[in-house]
Amino acid sequence: MRNTLAIAQKELRSYFMSPIGYIAIGMFALLYGYFYVTMLDYFVQQSMGAGQFGGAQAMNVNQVMIRPLLQNVTILLLFIMPMITMRSYAEEKRSGTIELLLTSPLSDAEIIVGKFLGALLLWCVMLAISLIHIGLLFLYGRTEWKEIVTAYLVLVLMGGCFISSGLFISSLT
């Protein structure tokens, strides 16, 4: 387990040594912020329209705003995850450290799980950045936390699926 965590730490550090990690996080934050503002504008327009016609019912923030927002995040996964995973094994081969890694006293499973955990931690950092926006909704709106926690757990697991397939494709090239 110690070797796996060392590889995950090295992988996470390599994401921030090159511009790939910063570009991926910046692109995710920019697109997530755009989707957040768009959904918030739509929510405000809908709630003002409902109040204008005498609708006394409060609109559900989770259904009208957060659900479409997080559905857009799943689409962002399609573009962000290849940026993260495409270089994992190819970079090792290009820099010549793949021989050192494969001849070290590590099993193949430790190497694979370490690279997977490094990429998953980067994805969790991206999701943590998006929690700032959700925190604003908790501050100013009536949101239900159970659905949001479940949605973020689904996003982490879906990111893990995309990372595993991306690492598989990276190992084939």
C-alpha cells in the first residue's frame, strides 16, 4: 500500500509540474462556472415568472438548477478525462522511466492502482473547486444536501470509470 501511495503522490505531483494539470483544472473551472451562471440565470428567470403570475410555490433548486448543472459536468468528463489520462503511461515511456518503473520491486497492480489514484485525486480536486458554487447555493437558497452528496459521489465514481478506461487506452498506445 505504501508503494501505491508513493506512485499516486508522484503522479499527482507530475500533474502539477507540467501545465496539463493547471490547464485541465482551469478549463473545468471556467466551463463549470459558465454552466453555473447560465443555470442560475435560468432559475432566476423561472422563479420571477412564477412569482409574477401569482405562483406562491417555491421552486426546487435541486431540480431546476443543480440537476442540469451536474448533468453538464458529466459531459465535461468526456473532454477533461482524456486530457488527464492520455499522458500517464506515454509520459513514462517518452521520458524513459518505464523501464525503471517496471523493473522496480513493484507489482503491476501497485503501478496501475497508483496511477489511477493519482488521476482520481486530481479529479477530486476539480470537484472540490466546484463545491464553492454549491456552497453559495446553500448559503442563499434552500437546497437538499442528501441529493447533492449523492450526485457528487456519482461524479467521483463516474470519473473513476472514465479514468480507468483512459488509463487502459493509454497503456495500449
